[in-house]
Amino acid sequence: MYQIRTDLAAEAHKLWQEQGSRTAQEAGIGAEEAELEGFSVEKISILNQEGAQRLSKPEGEYVTIYLTGLLRRESDSFSRAVRALATVLESMLPEGNGAVLVAGLGNRAITPDAIGPLAVDSVLVTRHLREQLPEQFGRFRPVSAVAAGVLGTTGVESGELVQAVAAMVAPEVVIAVDALAGRSMERLCATVQMTDTGIVPGSGVGNRRVGLSRETLGVPVIAIGVPTVVEAGTLALDLLRQAGQEPSEQLLGGAEASLIVTPKDIDRTVAELGRLIGFAINLALHPWLSMGDLEMMVG
């Protein structure tokens, strides 16, 4: 039987609810909903191994911000979205003002996979400025950034590259940004997931590589992901079930089921979301900065 694939804990939770009858508390799963800066926020907490097995996700917190207002170009939606993401990210950061490494994962040459590198382009890098101009930048948190690339273009696993850079700069926390795979088209490029469990580069397209987590890096890893693709088989199965039909194995057993689907305006959307995430990281790490400051400093 074809299995629905999704990297979003909110979608995995919904799928589990559709298939099961036990309450979330009995299964080691917590779910909360809220609103932040006018955007809907859903928090899924995987509390134990039973919950992890049911959702096929590691134990930890997964917060999904729904950016519907941003897509509708509502008034001040970009600034509000930046503040919403920054608030969630700041709540996950360890206490203190230690060094931070931002890792942009993915392939810049493949648009749906370029979220990570594009986010890094908008990150305010301060580690060298603190060292060279302490009077002007001493208040800033030391931030380093790396766009890790992919094995096919660098010859180095992105996870191994991040490990090497982390060993050099000794960060207190790593923030990893990557593209994800979703279940439904309505969530593609319309949601941002943040989790304190780390990430496995390439898992969104079934190409799992060296993972980035506290276990592999020795420090907390916060993962920020945006679903930019959906498998054709997953999309077909989801649409058929919404229509009250059960698909046949013959329909979903062919090579077509493994095709990757992405929105038609992916170029513009990925560029905007990369900038949004970069700005949110800056604001979370330097909360005294204004949007005007960020525009001036990183463009």
C-alpha cells in the first residue's frame, strides 16, 4: 500500500487522527493551537517513544506557522510574519548570548531546494565584526553562516561540512534551514515548521544524509523548514480520499507516483520565504533591532 509522505508534524498528526481512535494524550502526543501576529500557529509535542513511533518523528516540539495572510499580501504581513517566526524561534533558543551557526541546507541551483541558501543570504553575520569592531558590534550575538550545498556539487556531505564548521566556531546552538516535503498543495510554501529536534538533509525527497542534531553536533539544533514539494502519489492519494474514493494499487504503483510536484510560482515564492526566514533569524538573535534596521543592514 502506498504510504503518504510528509515532513510536517502537523500533517502527520492530522493523518494519525484520521486513521486512529485513541486520544492524543494516550498516544504521547500533545496538540495546541494559537494565534501570533495575526497568523495561526499549531504546536505538536511528541512526548515519548510511543508518540514518536505513531507520527514517525523524533521526540520534541514542532511549531507550524500558517502564512495565509502573507500570501494574500495583507497590510504589514511581511513584518508581522517576521515577528511571528522570530517569537517562536526565540522561545526555542537556549538562554544566553553565545555563538550561533546558521546552516542553509539544499541546492541553490534547484529552486524548490534553495530555501536554505537563500535564507543564509539574508542572515546578519556578526562573528567577524565583533572581533574587528567590538565598539560598534559588541552588543551583537556572534553569528556565523554557511550554505552547505549538496554532495553532488561539493563532493562533501552537507552534514559533514556543518559538523566541520561547528567544530571550528564552537556555536552554542545551530539553526538549520531546509526545504521539506508536504502532503497537500495548500500547505506548500504557505507554512513554516520549526522544531528543536534537528533535521536530516535530503529527507524531504527521500535522499536521507548525515543528520544534524544534538547527538551529531553536541549542541542544540533548531530546524526551520518550508514544504516546497509534494510527491505526486501522496498528492493523488490525498485528493482521492478527500473525494471519498480509495485509490487502487495499480494507480499508485507506477513510476508516476514518485514524481515531485511544486507550485508554478516557486521562483518568486522561495525567494520571498528565504528572505522572510533570514530576517526572522536576525530578529530572534538581535531582538532590539527594528525592521528598518534589518532592511538597512541586510537589504
